[in-house]
Amino acid sequence: MSMISVSRVTKLYGGGYTALQDVSLDVRQGEMVFITGPSGAGKSTLLKIVCAIERATSGTVLVNGQNISALRPQGAPLLRRNFGLIFQDHKLLFDRNVHENVALPLHICGVGRREAEKRVRAALDKVGLLDRERALPVTLSGGEQQRLCIARAIVNRPAILLADEPTGNLDTAYAEEIIGIFKSFNQVGVTVLLSTHDVSLIARLSPRVVRLDRGRVVS
């Protein structure tokens, strides 16, 4: 069963720039897929279209059978509860501590305080940050900030994780740690769609790879 089905999607921006052209892709439930390609290939745009941050100019996107191409703007927040999102601009709240950053999605969804506390601590434990829960994000290393973003993304127990270049600014040891976290979620049934240009990472893991170049699927 396809969890994500992208069919003949094109995305045009102002000035005539084509970010994606006639892209088709199916991701099965519980699958882990790497989207790769050079900078400007359309990787980030594709992920944003899948979770309805961006809207395709043409084509169809189905998520768990729901046609999000026809989704009204007010329906997008409800759809995104299916997703854990990790994008390059972390959007961490630097005036709140680690625990408060992870708790925010639960407060937005109206999860009760006791249940939220339990989920936040479980998410932080999963990414190895439980001992830093009262720290401010500015005191964390780059790798720890990335793990904080992952904890916030998975605290709502999403069915799908989308990650845009999650190891882009990390050294090899931290990058392997981060990918190990994604693998552990995938092993318990979470669908993972991850963009990267890290060729060595792909060589070590041998995942299913979809390569984009200039907005097109080339392999």
C-alpha cells in the first residue's frame, strides 16, 4: 500500500523558475526512501509539497489515500498531524528550554499535561537528550539541536517522518547517530522520506534512492 503517491507533479515559481517537472514517486507504508541530487535539484520543494507547505502547480499528491492537491488551506494543519517534519531552518524557540520546545506540538493539539509530560520525556530519551531537558537550545551543539528537532517531530507519534538534509552540517559521527535514530523509527513502522546529498551515507546504508536533477526524477 502506498503511504505517499506523487503523480506527475510540476512546481513553477514566479519568474518562470521550474523547481519540479513531471515528478512521480510512490513510497510504501513503512518504507525508508532517500531523495538525493545536487543543490537546486528540487529535493526540498518535493518534501514541502508532500506535507502541504507548498502546493503543486499541476499533478496529484495522495497521502494515505487523501488527495492533498485539492486540500483547502484550513485542512493543512490537520493533515500535518500525520507528519514529523525536520527542515533545515530548525525553527527552535530559543527563549524556551529543550522540554518546552518538544512539548509545543502537544499543547497545540490539546494533549493533557500528564500525557504530554510522559510523551516529551520518552521522545527526549529516544534521541539521547533527557539529561538536557532544562537546557536552552543555544547551549546545545549542532548535533544536539538536530536531535532536539527530531524529538519535537516524533513527540506526536507521526506515521510519516520527512527530513530535509538532516545531516547536512554535521560531522560523520553525528551524522551516523542521526541516521541511526531515523532507522530505529523506520524499524517500528514509521514511513521515512529523507533528502540528502551525502553520497557516502547512501553508500554505507544502501537504501532505496530516488535521484532528482533539475527538477526531474533521473533514477
